[in-house]
Amino acid sequence: MLPYLGDAETRTALEEIWARHRAAIQRMHDGNAIGARVKVNVPVLTALGNNAAPQFISPNLDYVGTKNHGLVFLENPAITAEARDIYNRFDTMIAGSSWARDVLRGNGVTGAEACLQGIDPTLFHPVADGDVDEAKPFRIFSGGKLEFRKGQDIVLRAVSRFRDRHPEVQLTCVWGNPWSSGASFKLLRHSPYFPGMLEHAGQEGINWMGLFEDAGLGPDSVQFHETVDNWALAGIMREADVALFPNRCEGGTNMMAMQAMACGVPSILSANSGHLDIVRDGACIPLGIQKPVSMDEPTISTEGWGESDVDEIIEGLESVYQNRSQSRAIGAAGAEVMAGLTWTKQIDKLASLIGL
């Protein structure tokens, strides 16, 4: 099943297209040997990740089109010579952020361009509301799959300290990670705040309540959602007074941050890597203190990553807390920026970059 997209008629049409696509792919698999290079009479756009690793496709077949383009999201600037050569086999290499594009170019990848992600304005948009209800608990939204580079350990430390000032504050988070046994998740062992975070992950999943309790957050202070349908996410975001994204690295622009901004939620963003494409004066609250990220992993470079300062985060949270009505102007400016980054506009840009 596809995630929620548009109205019922649009969804039905997309489901039919997807079913035909899957059937065509299966016929290719049935008619070709493992490892075959399958030629198709259309341009091919291939998803790649760190070190040119294929993403979301079968490793059994190599599709070759009339033109061949790569679409890459990467967080590891340590690109091997072999990966560089793979990237350079494509006519164009489209990165999900200006930072990732520059990483590719700096490593000798030719034809590297950038095209940002988009937002669905039918779902993620501001709504008119009345005066701020000062009696309502102040809510901080945090979203993204739980892993080291997303910085949820920073969120936990900052919110815990902020609640020392304002005990009524609540954290609303959407942190589900279906790859909790993967290498990226296990990098949480490098957390400078909660190095024992991995102790809460087991064969049956993540012990979320234990994780929050270790951070000093009781059940009454957290509204937790492991996963949320895309159509329901906007409503959860709009209930927040502020969104917090102290991410250490984003190879793209951070979809959750874009969606929160599109909803008009004042957003605090770490000023590093892919976030720099959506940081705008007056449209968000940037975290300018970005210290080097310390991580002893011989195959992973953290050049361009950033370690946000908890004191600066608390200062940003406090400014919104004390000025909720005035902070709406930041949210409105953020929504205006995101209105220029709809999926329709960004797909048109992608099509132009690959010559369609």
C-alpha cells in the first residue's frame, strides 16, 4: 500500500500505476538472470546513498536507460575512490541538498547538482486560529527516526532542563525507527548525554518509556507517537508551540523540519549540513553554535556535521515560551518559505535537471 497521498481518486490512480510498475519489474526479474544489465527505452533515475550504495532497488538487476541519473542523499563525506567512480558513471548526480552536492563536487564527482525535497501544501499548511491559550501546556514537537545524527539525545537533554524551569512543558515526538538493528541506529552509543541509549533497544523493539524515564521525563511529560500516517502528521505538528530539530547532519533538507515550518510552527534548526538550505532570516530560529561532532568511527567522517549547544536551545525555547504570540510571525515566515518548495515545484526542477 502507498502512504496517504491526496484525495481518494488520486490515491486510486496512483495505486493502479504502482501495481502496473510492480508487475513490469517482476516480468524483468522473471526474464533475466541475476546480475543482468536490463536496458529500458526511458531515462532511469537511480537512488543512491553513502558511498554510492543502491537504495530501494533490487541488487539483482542493473537498469540502463536512454539517460542515467543518480539521486543521492548522503551523510558521510568520506567518499571512497570506488564510490566516486560509480557516481561518475551517471550523466547527472542529483543531491538532496546543497551541502551534499558540495561534498560530491569536493570529492571529484562531476555533474553534481542539487534539488531539494518538497512539501505537500494540501496537508502541511498553517490554519487560522485565535489568541494563544496561555493555559494550555507548552508543547515542543520533535520528529525523525531515532538515531544519532537526528539528535534526539540532544532533544531529551534540552527538554529535561527546560522543564526544570517550566514543569508543565510537554514533549510531542514521532521517533519510530524500523531499522533499530541497523548501523546508523547503533551510532547512538556515541551520545555525549545518554551513552546507554542502546540498552533500551532489544529484539522486541525500543523501550520508549524506559528511554524517557532515563532522561528525566515521566509519562505525563511526553506525548509519544512511534509512527504516524502522513495525513495525520500535520495535525499533531500544529498542536505544538515550537518544533525542535538539533540534528547533527542532514543529507537532505530534513522532511520533518520542512513540514513543521509549512504548518506555521516556529522551528528551531541546527545550522549545519542540509538544514542550511531551509534556514532563513526571520523564518526560523537557527542554532548558530555548531561544535565538531566527536565520533570514533574509522569509515565515517563527520566533517560538516554540527553539535548543537544545549544552552542555546534552551534560550530559543525560552524566547518562544515568553513570546508565543510574537513567535507566530516566525512560524508564518517559515510557512511562506515552504510555500515556495512544494513537491510540484521541486519535481519540475528535478525534471529540468535531468532533461525531461
